[in-house]
Amino acid sequence: MLQVNFLRDNKERVLEGLKKRNFKELDLVDAAINADDERKRLQFELDSQLSEMNKISKEIGILMKEGKKEEAEAAKSKTSQYKESSKDLQHQLNESEKTLTNILYQIPNIPNEKVVSGVSADDNEIVYESTTVEGLGEGAIPHWELAKKYNLIDFELGVKVAGAGFPVYFGKGARLQRALVQYFLDKNTEAGYEEVNVPHVVNEASGYGTGQLPDKEGQMYYVSEDDLYLIPTAEVPVTNIYRDVIIEEKDLPIKNTAFSQCYRREAGSYGAHVRGLNRLHQFEKVEIVRIEKPENSYAVLEEMVEHVKSILEDLELPYRILRLCGGDTGFASAMTYDFEVWSAAQEKWLEVSSVSNFETFQSTRLKCRYKGNEGKSQLVHTLNGSAMALPRIMAALLENNQTPEGIRLPKKIAEYARFELIN
């Protein structure tokens, strides 16, 4: 969430940033400033009345001591009027604060200056490509056919048990999933990330804390009886560990990694582009989260990008990195890099990871600060990335490594899976 003082003091910069995002509701900026003006007016009026009440209350005591009962009673009547008026002002103030907060919740983060303008994924910048990609040639089949051929994944059984987008993994398919999770976690912990095991449901405050609410409410599964949301990513519970926390400077940076199931409704997702593992309602993902001092966050973002690159190098998959344009950057992010792997059988790029810097957008909502040596506290920067999401990695591994003998796994993953060939 952007702070209203930032909107007020940097209005032109904010409007330019929102235009870079192709954000249409620019009037929300003035609406927020006006709502804050009204909040300040009500606060001033309330403070003035409370001050006058205190002053009169002191006078009542003096008048009573002096025996001026009539004047004291008149003063008491006046304070009663002030009390009623103050209650009404307090109610108006509370409502104005809610109005301001609701407006601020609708305004996305301002993109970093390096982020280019754009409307959609077509406008994203390719900043790195690992190798020239090519198809597998005649006879190559997509992963959903490979999964059926080798009895790795049953998509139809998932429909029977739960519905579309909830596949069932068998045998070497299940073992490969487990191997990938363990490899990703080991890779992250070796890089200094502390592993945490977090809940797979969160409350509303946590959803608002990281920006999933209200922006992505329609994409989240909601358990109405318990007022809880199934997590769309481990980023939400991990980052909310630090909600309402003041961190000591000596404890920064904070580096966490977590494995979780992820749940996304993906409403309106139909067609061939979402077949098989390309888009699911439930999937596995390993996440990395960083809490950083503001001056370090963009160097850390590049460090995280290099870390994800090293994972894809181990997986021996052709990949590329894109810096997202304003129109494709997530609501809470100031800058995002997407990683895509080449699916040789489908002959298209599949997104497998996003690495983002949220600057103070999440920490403002979270009220997460750090206290420096001089005792002054300030907002931290939060970052997160997928390291990594499994479904499309699995799809690319199956498709890119198919041979006449079967699917031959990359060396690193074969070590974890304890088998080299799926046949």
C-alpha cells in the first residue's frame, strides 16, 4: 500500500507510474488526498473539542471549591454537549479513516524507473536467454500424453476426486515431484535461506498484508465457516510472520524458504493453453522470501535472479528471463523478473518463476519496520520469488528429455529421484 503522504508529495511521479502500468483509475490519487484532508479536518476538530473539555473540567473543580455551584453546573452541561459532539466526531473520523484505507487498497505499487510502459505480456523485455531453442522433431509428444504413457499423472482421476485442475500423481511421477521439492529446498538452504513450515490457510489480515486482498480475492479459495483463505503461495504466510514486528537492524537480512501446496481458482481458464500441468488449481511450490534494508533491496533482487538461474542450469532446461512491463507487473510489485522454460513438445515458453521487489508496498500494510542503531525505525523492503513452482518445470522436464528409450532425467535430479530413466 502506498502511503498517502507519498501520494501527496509525489503526485506527478505517482500518476506517471500508474500510467506506465496502464492503470485507468487515476482519480483515486486525488480521492485519497481529499479523504486524507477530510480525516485531518475531523481529527483537528475532535482534538480541539477534547482540549476544550479538559479545560472546562479543570474549571469545574475550581468553581466548586469557590462555591460557585450554578456556574459549575453550567460548565458541566457544556461538557455534556461536547461529549455528545465528540462521540459523533469520533464516529465520523473512524469512517473517514476506513474510506481512506479502502481507497489506498485500490492503488497499485509504482513501478521502478527501469520498468517500461506496456499493456500486456507482449510488451515485456527479454533480458537473458540461455540458449537457442529448437523443437524435438517429429514424434515428440506433450507432457499430458507422456504422463499417460508412463502412468505418471492421471488428470481424469483428479476430476473424479476433486475437479479439473487437481491431478493425481503415481509412481515415478510422485517420486519426481518429491525429488524436485527436496532439491529446491536444499538449494535454497545452501544459499542461506532458513526453511520454515507454515500454515496453508491464512486469515483476512494476512491476505491484506501481502496484497492478495482485495486485489486477487476472486482467485483465492475461501472457507466461509472459518473466515480463512487457502494460500495461493507460501509468500503470504511467510511474509506475514513479520506483520506488526519491529526488527532489530542486526537481524537483517532475513531469508526464508518454504514448501507448500498452492491453491488458485484461476477462474475463466479454459482451452488448449491450460492443458495438463500448464495451469492447475492445486500445485506444489517452493518459495524464497527476503526482508531487507531499503538501500540493499535492488542488489538483492539481482542476487535472487542469479539464484533462480543456477537452479535452471542444474535442471538443464532452456530458459529466458523477462523484466515485466508496467501493464504485466503484479499489483504489489515495483519490479518483477519472470523466468520461462522452453517446452520443446508444445513449442512455447512456460512461466516457472517470478522474482519481485515490493519495496515498502507490503511492509506499509504489514507495519513491518526495522530499528537502526540510532533507535529510529523505518519500513523494510520485502522481496519474494519462486524457487520453484513445480507443474511447468515437471512439464518441461518430461517433454524436453523424452527419448526413444524413455524420459532421461538431468543428472542433478536423478540423484534426488534415485532413478535416471522413466520407461
